[in-house]
Amino acid sequence: MKVAVQHEDLQLLAKTLQEQLLVEVSSAEVFEVKCAVNKDGLMILTQHESDVIADAQTIFAVIEEVLQSLAPHKEQRVQCFLRVFGEQLPYAKCFLAMKQMGGWGEAGEEYFSISSSALTYSPSVDETEEEEPFDPFADVPNLPTAKRTFQIKPVLLGAALVGIAVLGGGAYLLTRPCVMTECKEIQNAQQLKTKSPQLMRRAKSEKELLVVVQQLATASGALNAIPGWSPRYQESEELKASLSGRAGRINQVVKALQTGSLATQKVQTPASSLEELQARQHLWRQAIAPLETISPDSELYGLVQGKLINYRVRLHAVNQQIFIEEKWLKKLTAAKAVASAAEKQEGTAKSLNDWQKVRSTWLVAINALNSIPLTSPRYQEAEKLLVDYKPKLMAARDRATKEQLAVKTYQQVLSTAKQAKLYEQQNQWQAATTYWEQALQTVKKISQDSLYYTQAQSLIEPYSTALKQAQEKVQVVSSLQQTRTDLDKTCINEIQICTFNIDNAGITVRLTSEYDQVRQNNLANPYSENSSTAVDITNHLQILREALAVISDNANLSLILYDSQGQVIYTRTLGQ
């Protein structure tokens, strides 16, 4: 892409950079900035004396800041160099990718967008020996002070007079200003030309300068009445050029001062947006650029210099405001992006960890918005977003708390069920029943909108079955305990009548040898003195069988009765 460059635009860019260096670098008054174009790329050279210690990173950062503040359009490359006066090679350089709007000279100002940071470069001894002499600015001429040149039309006065006489209108033409009569127009113009520098030096404001401009315009307009055949026509043209040039320079300053006044009015009220700050920045630059061209030997220098210092300070302040405001704008933009991420996380959250992340993400967005100060134009927008984001943070926090409680409850259910199973393994059925009941009650506490609700519900059926089985076991154990108690009472009556054993096969009862001995003795001597006892012993065995039959029925277990010798004397099966 070919870059069309005009000398005046490069001078304006160099002046802009010089102004920024003057504000931000303490030793900038000893620097010289030049701009040139080579191979469709912009080159910026900054030079200083050998005894000046310059921080290359700071210089390049200032240049980069100026270029960053300008609006982007088309891609271009910028090379920046830093060298000592009299040296051919730079001792530091950087490469920047910029975007250029239009061409130089189309709008009187150039716009850039920087996409890479400044990189310092110091050539080694070998490199400097191999490179060709480096001076891409050798052909850049010093910018001359603008001067208007005028082409003076040659007039052959004698021929003109002859023509006038031949035409017969000589009387009228000879009475035209500055032909044969006194030339007051030139006298007034000359007086004003002499007087105007003093008037310019005395002027304290743009209004006083406008008075001088009006006087110059009046005097210059009066010279237009001098005809081309006047012997003083050439002198009048030179005076017109001088007065017009002086008026143009004054108008340039007046316009800059008016722009500065407008910018001063605007800064009286706080800016409401970044765009407004950028507009004020543009006004200050418009005010500063023309004033930079006024040389110290100019009659306007005294008025301009004070304004220029003030404008530079104001521009620096606006630049700082823009920098800070861009920082808050980035905060606001980042907060919106984080909030968007939080909303997406909410839609896919499936665990406690997911909801904790949602809560943390909302908290990051809200903290970013809370950091925007009341003085920032972004504060109002941040407050509106906080009104929307804070309830979402509270909802995410509540949901995370609910899920955390659900996790804790679910784990408690599993722990209780595990303990119930341990008691089952130890045949402690009453304790197992208690823990199964507790596990079922805890499952029902898990909220329906919890992620663990479905898992918890799936435990109810197996836990209920386990509880029922444990309760049945408790009944069996209770029944066996009652059977043992009944057998204990039946087998002991003054003497140990019998012994017993209970298992899944049934009840086994064995008569004791003592009881058998008493029974045998009574059977052998039925008519002894204790014959009534013999009758009781015979009846007692029958009563014992009946009692054992009742116990068998109650326990729902079969019964086998042995005598002391192991002979079966009575059996009873279930349902008999």
C-alpha cells in the first residue's frame, strides 16, 4: 500500500510528539523529533545530545501513548529510533504495528493503533560493522517557516499611459488611487505594517488580536482599489501579501486560543463518558498544534507561550483521565464477561462443586463493579449492573448452601445405613432396627430441588426392606427369649428336671438323671409310704409333656424329648 505523505503533516506529527515528550519527560527540551516515510512505512527519529541520559523505554512509551490515542483504520508499520546527535546508527529502536486512517494531509492529523510493545535494540559491534550507514532522515529537510511568495505582474507604465491616452479616458484613469494622486492607501498600509507588531505584542487575548486582524483586513482591502497600471501597484501587492500573511498568522493563533477557551469551558463540568473525554483531548490538541509553530522571535510568542504551557498541562490532565477511565471501562467490560460466564455455569451446574464455582464467579463480577469509584462516568452503569447481579449472587450462594447441606445429609444417610449393616452382622437386631429407622428419616430431609434428591429417593425402598427384615429378626429373637424363659421355668421345680437347646431345627429337651432316678424309684415302689409321691411323679411327666407342647406351639418350633439315657420319649412336629 503506497502512503502519500505531505511535509506539513509529518511536521505536525513531529510537533505533537515533541509536545508530549515535553510534558512527560523531564529532559525532553533537548530532544529533536523527525518523521519520514520509507517503503510504505512511517519512521520516527528522536535525537539528543551525547551528555543526555535517556530512558529508551520511556521515550518509546510516550510515542506509543500518542499513537494509541489516535483512531484506527488501515494497517501500517511504524519504526521508532533513538540516537545521539552526530551518530549514524541508533542505539535503540522499536517496531510498532499501526492502523492508518486515510493518508497524510487529508485531515491535518494522523491516526494510529498500536498492537505491539516497544522493543529496545542495541546493535553489537559486529552488527554495526556489517550494516550500511544508517541515516534514513538524511534527505528530510528542515521545515522552513511558511512564506507566501507573490508573482508581481510586470506593467509597462509607458505603454499603459499611451494606451490610456489613445482610449480617451485618461482623465478618469489618471484620477484612480495611486496613479497620479496621493496614495493614502499605501501610506495607511505601511503605517499599519510598522505599527501592527507592537499591537500584536501588546495583545492579551484573542479579542484584542481580532481587532488587529480587522485593521489589517481593512488596510489590505483598501489596497485592492489600486489599479494594475498604477506605478505603485507592485508595492501595493507586496504590502497586501505582507498584511494578509500577518493576518493569517494572527488568525491561526486566534483560532487556537478560541479552541482553548472552548476546551476550558468544557472542563468546568465532569465528563460523563469516555467519548467526551476523548473529544476534550482532541480540542486541546487542536489548540496546542498551531501555537507550537510560533517561534520565539514572533510578536505573538509572549501571548502564546503562557497559553501553551497551560494547554499542555490541561492536555496531560485529560490524558490521565482517559487512561483512568479506560481502566474502569475495562473493569466494567470484564465484569460483564464474568457475569455472562456465571449465567452459563448456572445452566450446566450438576454438583456442589459446580454451584460453588457459580457463586465464586458472581462474586468476582460484583467485586469488579464495586471497585469503580463514584467519580467515574462508569459508576452509574456499574450500579445498575449491581442491582441485577447481587440477587443472582444471593441465589447462587443459597443454592450452594442447600447443595452443601444435601451432600452432608446424604453422606449421613450412607453412614447410618453402614452402621445398621454392621449391627446386622453382629446379630444385634434391635440396634440395626434403630439405625435403619434413622437412615430412612434422614433421607426424607433432602430437599426436592437438590441434585441429591433423586439419589436419596432411590435408597428408600432398599432401606425400608432392610428395616422390615430387622424388625422381623427382633420379633424372632424376642420370641426365642420368651421360649428360653418358659423352658427355664418348666425344667426347674425343686430339682433340675431337664435341660434344653434351641436352634433352627427346633427345641431339644433332655430329662436329667436325677429326675429319671426319682421317677424310677417311684415306679419300683408304688405302694411305699410315699405312694402319693409316686402318683405325682407319673402325672408330672404327662404335665411336663403338655407344657413342652405349649412352648413348642408358641415358638412355632418342633419338639423332641429325651430321657437321661438319650431315648426319645416324646416328639412333636409343627402343625401337630
